Amino acid sequence: MGKFDQNDMDYQRARRQVERLRGFYGHLFAYVAVNAMIVVYNCMNLKPGESYFQFKNFFTATFWGIGVAAHALSVFLPRISFIRKWEDNKIKELMEKQKQQ
């Protein structure tokens, strides 16, 4: 690897963001697909006259939805600057160690 420069950092930062986005979209797709199957299953197994709107029918969607929302916040909220600086400094440190070996 050549001399470290800002373009490498920008590329690595963009690459990490794309990986985070891909992970989130995979999580969201799984959430929607599994919960759609649960809805179909629950509707097919309702007793005559039974309402779908019961807590047990929303349990998975609610608690998994909290996890999806937390994942979204971690991906889409702007990174806190001191965390980004720490990441950049740690990357520089590790790259310098690799160059010395």
C-alpha cells in the first residue's frame, strides 16, 4: 500500500457507510418479509369472530421494530465528530504500524 492520503480515508469511510447501509437494508427486508408471513399465518388461524388486533399478533413486529429503528438511527444519524476523529486516528495508527512491519 502506498503513502497514506485523505482520498484513501474518504474511500474507506464511504465503503464502511455502504456496508452499514447494506446491512440495514438486509435487516429491513427480513423484518418486512417475516412479519408479512406472520400476518398471513395469524389471519389464517383466527377463530370465527376473533379480532386480529390483539397484542400477541403484534409482539414480534413491535419488539423487532424497535431493533430495526435502533439500527436505522445508527446508520442514518450523522456520526458524532469525536467518534469519527477517533476512528480516523485509529486507522492512521494501524496503517503506520503495518508500514513499519
